[in-house]
Amino acid sequence: MKDRTGEKVGWIGGWSGGFIWLLILSGIWLIKGQLKTALAGITLVAAAAFCIFWFAPWKHPTTPYWKLLLPIYAAFFLSICFAALFGGFTGFTVDWWSLFWLFPLLIPLVTMGKRTWKQ
């Protein structure tokens, strides 16, 4: 099997980029003096980083991608809820219809769901 470095960088870089906003937001909370909220946000980012590396497809070459994506998606949606609950989205008007904007995030589950790293 080839090295597939580009795919590995894409997995790690893409998912890390998906959580960098929470790390920045945690830094803002830290500067504002909201230590508990900032530490909870940093802990959530650390848990997401753990999931990104633990569920990497090259470590589980026969597992379908959808099974590897679920824990990371769970951490991602949990971080969105966490930020919303602790005022990370102040100044934004968010209603229930805004949740439909999250559906495109689920496209990888459909397009790559049954594939495995070995394929």
C-alpha cells in the first residue's frame, strides 16, 4: 500500500481546522476571565484531538468510514452546543431553521460512509 501522506494530512488538518474555532473562543473566554468555561472548551478541543488521532482510518483499515466519523462528529456537534450555551454566538440571530445549515457537514457520511482505508 502506498504511503498516502496527503490523505493523512487531509484527515488531521481538516478535522483540526474544524475545531480551531473553539480553541480561539476558549482563548477569548480565558482573556475575559471565564476560567471554567475556557478550560471546558480546551478540554473539549483536547478530546476532539484525541478522537481525530484515535479514530484515524489508517489505524483501523477495515473499519467503514462512517464508524470512524461518528465520534468526531459527536465531538463537533457537542462543541457547537457548548459554544452556544456559554455565549459564544452572542450577536448572532440563531433560530431552529439555522440548524439546516449543518446538513452539508454530514455529506462525508453519505459519500464515503461504506468505504474503508483498505479500499
